[in-house]
Amino acid sequence: MIVGNGDIAQEAAKEIDDADLVVRFNDCRSIQTGGSRTDIVAVCNTGRPARAMLGSAEWRSSRPIAAASEIWSVRDPRKFAALRASLSQSHPELNDFCDDYTDQFIAFCQATGKRHVVVDQSVHESVDEALKPHEPGPYVVPSSGMIVIADLLLRFPDDDIAITGFSHTGWDGHPFAAEKRLVDLYVCLGRLSRIAGKTPIVSSQGA
């Protein structure tokens, strides 16, 4: 179960907690109203989001972070080091976007007995390729949610993978419209399922 930070139906909470594996994102805004189980927290390990999480005692001690056995850094440092030069020309306002905090997440995991995983840059590149037929237009990078979906589809090709809390909206540097079309394709192909309901009770920026 991959749980984004968008709208989640009230009736989905039990289904989330009953899953064999639950992945949440960053500050885990989906917790409580979107169930409580958390096995993996996928984090943006570069730029301002990483700095904010690592600098927050509340994040470090929060219930989902404490419960998680693994922290996944979704941005391979090699990929983002290579992006820095081009982004400095195309998006000079993102001057700290590629600042890497992976070592600090590793240190946090070592101090708290968690496993740390870096999602390989090949996953990022496979998502870029998969998005091309879906007219993404110019974008900076795929969203963390899309990277995690792609990674889990590769890791568990024969398992049932469900998503919820994905509104496919947010920062305009992510190609959310194309990501929605790609996810819809995966659902049509039976590779993913969406957990949907009539009563959305979590509303935020989404994944």
C-alpha cells in the first residue's frame, strides 16, 4: 500500500492498516485519518524538504517515523549532482534543489536502528521514459510518489500494489497531469489498484 498525502477516504484506513507493507511520504500527513501502519517512509533527501525534516525534532520523534523500519531516499545523489548544472541555467531559483542530505538520513537511520535505502537513479530514468508518451511537457523531476510507485512495481512484479492519497497535484516542477495518465494506465493494465471511497477526509498537497 502506497499512501500519498492527498485525499484519503475514511473507509480506506482499515484497508491501509491491513496491508502487508505500507509506504508513506516525508512528514506522513496521511497518518491517523489514513490509518496508522507505517513500514517505510520515503523522503525527499535533497533541498529544502530534506533540510526541514532533518532539522525538526518533531519529525524525528513522530509516531510514523518511529514506527518505520526503513527510510527510503528517493533522490539518488548521483542523479541530482548531474542535474545541478542544467538546473542552474533553466531554474536558477532552485539553487538549493540538488543540495544532498543523504548522509544525514543515513546517520539518522544508524542512530535509530532503521534500514536506509537509496532509490537508484535507474528508477528515476525509467519514470522519465515511461512519462514520454503521456505528454509531460517541461518539468524538473518526477514526484516522489511516482518514483516509489515505479520502484515497487519493479521490486514486487507479482504482488498486489494499491495506492491511495494521490491527488496528482502540487508543485509545478512535477509533471502531475502526465503522472496521472501513467498511473491510470497501470491501473487499467492491472498492475496497480486505487483505493477510493466517497468520503475524503485528508486534504493536503498530495504526492
